[in-house]
Amino acid sequence: MLKYFDAHDHLQNYATADEAAAALAAAEKAGVERMLCCGTSPDDWGAVLELAGRYPAVVPAFGLHPWHSAEDGWLERLEEFLRRVPSCVGEIGLDGLNGRPGQEEDLKGQLQLARRMGRPAVLHCVKSWGRMQELLKGALPPRFMFHSYSGSAELVKVFTELGGYFSFGGEIMDPRRERLRAALAAAPRERLLFETESPEPDAPGWRAGPAGVAEVVAFAADLLGVPAAELAALSVANGREFLKGL
């Protein structure tokens, strides 16, 4: 049986605990050996922590997403969560379309925290690539991943040199996303990851929950002209390297 790593999901967003349990059971059956479950604000960090404690395959991440705000003291609370369990900092980032005021300062603080604690960072970036590059250079975490990467193929080289990983989801199945497919082809094989962002229903592969990462990997393998088994094994190895030490 092939093994898989789902590099980004939000299991805490399932409507009920039973739905989450069913999705995780399906993922185990499909061969998903680990999955990175990302919090987006203090409101869901507790749920992410609980899921990670209940399911060994779930690796937690805690962060303040650029769409969300939090009360004073949230950064100190974030550090408390990170110290409770081996975890990543994320989902954090910049959003030039839907981000709120203050998102840049929030990202700076979280990148500095990731660097100080030696934790990988999971990044959201939309139409803010130049500024993201500057902020990463100012507080570079040990490793970082762009979830659902949407930048250009040319930027792949820039962020690879900074230590970046690149995660792709069901959007690659859309034939209109030629720019995205070019970025997939440009990403170094040792930095490739794949994701579902489940339970969000926006693209093929996501509807199946974390188990859908198998569909994403198979489609990516076809685009890249490599055996699906080879790409699955590679992405699992890349996931282990990204999470090294956690």
C-alpha cells in the first residue's frame, strides 16, 4: 500500500467529531500516515491540540491567519500552545486580497517566534510575494512551507534558496491553472508536498478529506511524468524532513 502525507488541512472545521473521525478513518485506510492540521486563531487552537492528542497521525500547527484578529496577549498564548506539544507555527501569512489591517506585524511576530523556538512555519501568501520575501529574510524560520502555493515558477527558485517547501492541492486538476502547473514543474522534487485543506470543498481531492491527498498525488505524478508510487514516497520523505525534530 502507498503511504501519503497530507501537508495541510483543518480537521477542526468538520461539523462534528463523528465526521472528523470518519475522515481520519478513511485517511488511515487510504495510507495517509501523517497529516498537518493547522489552526488559524486562538479560537481553534484548543480543538487542534485535542485532535493531535487523540490521533497519532495528526501533527498540530498553531498560528494567527491573516484573515483573523485576536485579543491582546495572543502571541504569548501562541507560545504556550507551541510549548505544550511538538508543533509547527501556522497557518500564518500575508493576504493582499482579504487580509486585515495589522497582518504584517502579526506575521513578523510569528516568524520571530518560529525562529526563536526552532519550529517550521506554514505560510499563506496571496498577492504579497515581494513583501513575504523581505519578511522571511528578516526572521527566517528553520524551515517554511507555502501551503497551496500560488506564486510564479520564477519565485520558486527564490524561495527554495531561502529553504522553502511548496505544497500543492486539488487546484492543479484545473486545466485553466497553467501558471500553477508551471510552478509545480519548477519546484525541486526534494521540496514538493501535497495537501487537501479538507474539509473545504473548493477543489477535487478535498471533498474526500485527508484521504483525497492520494488523488492529488496521482494527478501531480501524471503532470510530472513520474510514477505515482515514486511521487507518493518522495512527498512522504519530504514531509518527514519538513517536520524533522517534531
